[in-house]
Amino acid sequence: MSQPILPKDHSPGDDELRQFAEKFGPFEPPEGYSFEPEFKDPPPRTVPSELYQGRHFRKLRRAILGLFTAGVVLLACAPLPIVRIWGLYLLPLQYLPWIAVGLLALSGMGLIRYLLHQGPLVYVKEGVPRVARIAALFLRTKLLVNGVPSVYEYVAVLEHRDPQRGEAVYSADTHEISAHSKDSVSLTYRIGDYVTAVSLPSKSEKPPRLYGFLDLRPNLGVVRSAEAGHGGALTVIFAVGAIGGFLFLMGWNAYAVSKYQPLEMTFQDYVPPFTIGAATLGIGLIVAIAWGVRRERRKFEKRNQQAAAEGGAVELFHRPKVGLFGQGLFLTVLLLVGLPMLGGGTMICWTFSLNALGDSSPPKLRPVRVREMWMTTHNFIFRNYTIEYEFIDDPAKTKQELLSTPWHMASFGQSRSGLAHIRRGLLGWPWVETITPCDPNIRWIPLPKNKR
């Protein structure tokens, strides 16, 4: 769920303005101040090629190249046999050619837009530059997605002269950045700097834009942090790997429950693996998350101390500091209860997997009657195939289920009789490896029980 942070008044208070004026004095631009070279000619101006190397156009080019590359890769992968097989379980893979064509079309439209795009260049061609001074800088959260910051924005409070009245006034300008790039970028501006602001004659009633926030000139405004190195890319790779690993883990748990679940288990059988998982995986996750939160808090405080000392942008803390995870007491209690349960459930699934995958016992055959064969689609994305059956010699006719494949289900034809291959299990929990179809005309006679 997306939750926008409502904009607030960016103007500093009277005390802050007084402290700012006492420290930096009245608004008096230096005599030697000169605007950037692109503003030396009167409008309409020509756009220097250097501005196409700024962040704004670099992001456009990366987006176009990314869409084109993804489209070509998907188009090349679409005819592969393995992709067609996976498409039976992951439905979007069945439409891979159409998705690829859509991405290529988007890249083409993006290229046309790039060639015809004006965007912030209109401020260079027609804008009126003016001298401004940075009165305040800070970084704040703009958008929350499920309680997690997704978009941040730099806010710069500018002091400049009103063109009609000639007196110093204050206004604010903002610049959005994504959450994953927050720690890898920084501002070239500092509080007290005299900078270039620019406004459009057609929008003279609106506050001027801070020129560096237009992302046109390289190395001005929002730039890559010198301390970032490869940290930004590594952070993205780590985040993608962590999310992918978690999704794989949850998918394997669901697969293990459907494929390897033993035929009979008592409550006492579940207790040991659940307890071990809750005590190791669950508590381990709690410790890891709590340590990560504390580490981020220390980094947050260190960055703010450094920014305050240098006159840079101070980040505003948007989340409550209460609770072990800094997310409030409700979420803390939810995680303290949910993570051990997740760890216990995961360990049970791993135990099912160990019991089946480590089993080398010979299978024993037991006749079954197939009730139904199901193909279930989840959220129009995932699809699984299940055989619902019952054991012929089971008086209670208890319903059983086995995870299957389209080819396995097709092998039954019109037959609804089969033989379940039951194996003992490494941990002594019998499980059904597979079901093979058999002649429905075979009459099964139960063997007499041995007397003890």
C-alpha cells in the first residue's frame, strides 16, 4: 500500500531565520558571482551538448536501453523449450513474446520522446536566472509503501529577491530520489551558498527552481557520493538477492508441503522441528533485523552529524524510535510472534524435504482410486497440478493429494486406478513418491493380516 507523505511548510521559523541571518549576514550576492555558461546569451538560448550528460538525460537513456535489452532477451528466450515448460507453472512466461514486443515498443516510444523531449531544457532556453542563497537543506521521506520509505526528496529553502518588490523572500524547491539511491548520492550545495535559481517568464508567479535540482549540468546538485564507490550497486544486488532468496525459500516450503508431506504425522512429530526452527531461524531473524535497524540508526546519526557540521542536508527521521525494530510497538510484537512461527514452519518443511530426499528405501505399492485431477491458478500468475485420490483399502476413504505435472496426469488417460509408491522415509515418516496408472479391471484382494 502506497502512502504519500503530505507536504509541509518548508519555510524556516523565525528563530531559524534569525540564526541564519546572524551567521551569514544579509542577502548580498558577491560582485564576482556569475551564472553558468549556458545563461550568458539572451533567450532563446541554444542548449550545450554538455547538458545531455546530466542525470536527467542519463536516466532517460538508461531506461530506454534497459527496456530494449529486456525486450531482446525475452524475445530470444521465448522459443526455448525450458521456458515453454516453465510457462505451464508460471503463466506470464506463456506470453513472453507479447511482453517482449511491448517492451520493445516502449523503448521505441522512449527514444522518440528522448529525441523530442524538452523537459527541464525549457529553463535553459527561456528561463530567467537569478541569484539565490541556500537558507536550509534537509532530506525527508516523500512516499511510504507498506510502511517502508520508497521515495525521498531533498528540500532546499532559497533566499532571493522578489523581482517586483526588491526585498529578500524565501521559497522552497524539491528534488526526488529513490530509496535505494539515497545512500549513494549527495548534494553539492551547502547552507549559505549563493547559487543559481531560474524561473520561466510564463510562470513568473511561481517560485524559481534551484538550477542544480533540474539534473542538467553534470556534477551540480544531486551527484554520486564520493564515499559510495560500488556501494549503491552492491546494495541493489544484495537487496535483489535477499528478496529472491526469500521468495525461493517460501516457494520451496510450499512445494515441500505439497510434494513431500508424510502420510501420517502426529502432533508430537511436529513439535521438535517447529521448536528447533523457532529457536534458531526465528530468533536468528529477530537478532539480524534488530542489529540491522540499530546499524542503520547509527549510520543515520553519523550522516546527520556530518551534514550538520558541513552545512549539508540533514535527514529527517520519519519513523517512531520505539520498539525493537524502530517501527512501533504493534509491529514489534507482530514480528516477535510471526518470525518464530515462520522459522518453525520453515524447519518443518525442511524436515519433510530431508525425510523424502534422503530416503533410499524401496517403494511399496498400494492401490488407489483417483477422485479428481485439479489445475489451480493462483492470482493469474502461478499454476499447480494436483491429483486427489484415496486408498482403496482405507475404510474411511480419507482424501489425499499429490503434487503432479501435466504429463503425469495425462498418463492416466481414462483410468482412475493407480498404484501409490510409498517409501519409508529417512526419518521414518512414510510418504508417497508418485502414483502410476494401472488397469482399472484389476481386482484388488486384501492380504490377510499376520497373527502375532
